[in-house]
Amino acid sequence: MSEEHRAARRDQIARAAMGQFVTRGIHSTSTDNIAQAAGVSAGAIYTHFAGKDEIIAYVARTAVESVFAGLEQILDDDPLPSPQELVALIAERIPQAGAPVGFMVQVWGEAVTNSDLRELANEVYAKAFEVLREYATLWFATAEGMDVRQARSHAPDQARLLLSMIYAHILQLALIEGYKAPTLS
């Protein structure tokens, strides 16, 4: 089997798994459910993934990374978007991330007791934090007129606040009936 075919089959299984996780929930989805939805044998699943936890991690990583993909390009914008505009830009990407927000929330819940998923959640957080910390440093230095040292010292708190706002938005999308992202005026 060619590498291209293996990658396509892996993605096919991941898409089927996503559908099952969203419909049934992570705990109620078995590898047999995933295999049946993907139209493959249960053995084929294990050719591409070590088990359900690896499938969950693969799907979660792919989805969450797509939310933050290309975020570094914003650092080159002149002028930089305001923090409110930045959160709105990221919020617009969430529905296009390839994973329903309910799945993201399920992964967070699962990460509390699953060390592999917790490690993944921390890795994704760290990457997003670094981009947002750099953004905040630039924002404070250019838009707020702080010297670089002062901007660097304020940036970590601002990055944490921005991430908190993004995560809160994801949670509200998943849980609050009719929730719509706030718009900028």
C-alpha cells in the first residue's frame, strides 16, 4: 500500500470516527462503530491506529491545529488587528476547523483522565500561547506605545486572557443553544 493510500485511509477512518464521536460521544463509540462507519474491517483500524485513544488524539490534533493554522501570518499585518478583532478572527475559524465544537469539549473532558490527551491539549495550548504572546508583545509595543521590555512583561498575561476568551467561545458554541459569536462594532 502506497504512503498516499495509507494517508487517505487514515483520514477516511478519522472522518468516520469524528462522525461517531459527535453522534454517540467518545465513551459510547467503539472501534467496531468506527470501522463500520468507515467501511473497513476492525483489523484495518489497527493497521492505521494503535486504538481508539490514538484516533481521538489524531482527530483532535487535526481539528485544533486547523483553528490556529496560519495565525502567525497575523503577526505580519500592518496594522495588527486589535485583541477584539483577533479573537473574532479566530472565532470565525472555529466552525471551519473540521471538528464540531462539541467534540473539542469532549476531548477536554477526556483529557482530565487521559494523560495522552492531556499532553496533546497542553501541546496545542503551548503553541497557541506562543503565537498569542508574540502577538501581544507586538500589540503592546506598536498600538499601546510600550517599550519592548515592558511589552514583553505584559504579553504573557494578555496571551492567557486571549486564549481564555477563545476557549470560552468554544465552550459556549458547544453548550448554549442559539449562541452566536459577538460581533465587533
